[in-house]
Amino acid sequence: MTAAGLGIIYLFPLANKTIPSPLVCIVVLTIISIWLGLDIRTVGDMGVLPDSLPIFLLPDIPLNIETLLIILPYSLALAVVGLLESMMTATIVDDLTDTTSDKNRECKGQGIANIATAFIGGMAGCAMIGQSIINIKSGGRGRLSTLVAGIVLLLMVVFLNDWVSKIPMAALVAVMIMVSIGTFSWQSLADIRVHPLSTSIVMIATVIVVVWTHNLAYGVLVGVLIAALNFANKVARYMTVTSRLDRKVRHYEVRGQIFFATSERFVNAFDFKEDIDKAIIDVNHAHFWDITSVSALDKVVIKFRREGIDIEIKGMNEATATLVDKFGIHDDPKKIEKFMGGH
């Protein structure tokens, strides 16, 4: 039945492109299933369909902090997964229709809809890649098509639930296989050989975790963490410290990003035992990002001063200067004394 459904989906458009082939697949397989009395799983076997329109109802739960704390982890997970899937769906739809969409408006609309649907017994929802692809393949291009799809589905489930319950699951599986084939990036398999290894690792790890855990949030989290580590590693490679000696004055020039991954290399780049009178550190082409980098700068300044070498730092950009002024200690005698006591 699934193979027959795939045959209808891919072959019917050769004869007629007006009627959506997935709809034809569902109708034809349902008729065949009922006519032949096939003993196969149907939509009705998956659960009881509603038999009335939604009604307004307030949840019968205590509205207190304890209830909110119970709901919090699930609501956060739903929000993360929902927003991620909606953004991915919007990107795919934009590519397929060669249009642009306002992602912020989509997120706001999804949030408002989820709040409203909770008061009529509905579940939290988000944009669905599968349904969106089917909609586009069937000729839907505007928002009216999604509104019609929702209303028709509601009417069918409520008023034609006896017929809907007889739809064979094989027909829906065939439709989802078509969606999977259409949305899968086949070129990505060939690109694994030419793309950077770090990029391929992120893609493969994300897919494996999503498939293994059946949780998009976990897969995205793993992918983001690996990508962040790869990015930090790449940025760290471009941090350099060069120097030149001019009459017992050592001029250091720092280039690149100073953060937790490069702070140790930054400190080790200076020679604190050199016989010089003054050290000038030019950070005009560098940026300090976090407290670890500021602490590294403090260590450099304090070590030079401890060796009796005058130290000057010049070229700080505004963001770096603000961070150093807030968290740095090398210009505060009391903080230096406390730092030296701890080391």
C-alpha cells in the first residue's frame, strides 16, 4: 500500500497537475482499503478523534509558583523546539517560493496562537516542515492556503471523523516519505568530502543525536556546542603577539581576539625576565572579550611591574577599555595587593 501510494504521488502529476497528488493518494488508498477489506492500521487505530468543536475552558489547576515550576522545563523545551522548527520551516519555504518572511512576526504569531489554543483544549504547536512542503507542492503560496488547510482539517475531523478514521496509515506514510525525500539535502552527502571536517562533524552529530533521541532540541544543542568549540578553536589560531626592541624599550603588538581560549598564549608571549626599562603593549588590533582575558592582561602588567619594568598599554578600543575598567585590577593598588596575596 505504501509503495502504491508513492507511485500515485510521483506518477499522477504526469497526467494532472491541478489536483494535489498526495490528496489523490490518500483518497485512492482509502477506497481500496475499504473496498478490499484490508486488515491494515488506520487513523482510527491511533486514537479517538474529537466529535465536537473546541470550547473555551480554563485549566483546573492551582495558579501558584509550584505549578509554574512544574511546567517550566517542559515549556522551555517546547519553546526551543517549536521556534527552531518554525525558523527552519520558514527558511525552507522562503527558498522554495523565492520570497522573504519576517521571522520575528512568525515567532510572535506562534506564541500568541499557542496561548490562545491552550484555552480551547489545544496543544502547543509550531510550523511543520512536512505539512508546509505538501502545501507548497500542492500549489499553496499565501497565508490563505494555510488557513484553509486548518479549517478543512478541523471540519473533517469533527464532522467526517468516521471517514477520516478509515484512512490507512500507509497512505500517510507514503506522503511523509515523499516529504522526506523532497526536504533531504542529498547534495550534503557529496559535500562531506569537500566541506571542512568541522562543518561535517557538526552536521553528522546533529543528525545522529536527533534520530537517536527523537528530540530536535538535543540535536540542536549538541550541534551548537560543537560549532561553538570549533569557532573558538579557529579564532584562537589567529591571535599573534609580535615585538621589536628599541633602546631598551620593548614594543609588543597584539593582533586577534583575546578570550578564554587564547589568554594563556597571550601571557606566555611576553618575556618578563628581559633586561629592558619599559614595555609598550599595543592592542589597537586586538579585542578583549571576557573576564579571563582581562585577568590575563592584569597578570602581564603585574609581572612586568614585579620585575621593575615600566609598562604602558595603548590602543584599547572602547569595548575593551570598558571591560578592563570594570574588571581589571592592575590600576587599583588595593586589588593588586589582594591579588598578590592570593598568588
